[in-house]
Amino acid sequence: MEKRFCYFYIVRCQDASLYIGASHDVAKRIQRHNQGEGALWIKQHGLATIVYQEKYSSYLEAHKRELQVKKWSRKKKENLIRGLKP
């Protein structure tokens, strides 16, 4: 059986706001978001573009990272996106 990875991701909406999530297929998830399915946040803030992602061996690990980063300041999130040490 093939190992199914999960990803923690950050997207930037049209209004420059950030949305953070976790998914097994980020591209498909963002496509669904942009079609109006899923998170109300993206419906309210405009189309989303993937700006950052990390690969994990399980959804639980990716979700833990999601919860951690959601608590961070905007500056710290932007530094992560830029590849700077948070």
C-alpha cells in the first residue's frame, strides 16, 4: 500500500490575508476553496494562492503544525513564507 502524505499549507488571498490549513492534496483543496467550497474565509477574502507548504507523514502531524502556526503573529508567518527562521 502506498504511503499517503499530508501537507500543512499557507495560502494568500486576494486581499493579502493568509489562510492556514492541512490536506492530503493541497492543489485540489485550493481549487475547491477557489470554487467556493470549503472555508468561508476564502469566500470572504478572495481567491487563494499557495505560498508555503510542508510535507508530513500523517494528517495528525500536519494538523498539529497548522494549529501551531495559526497562533503566530503575521510577521512570524511572513518570515516562514520567505524562508527565514521563525
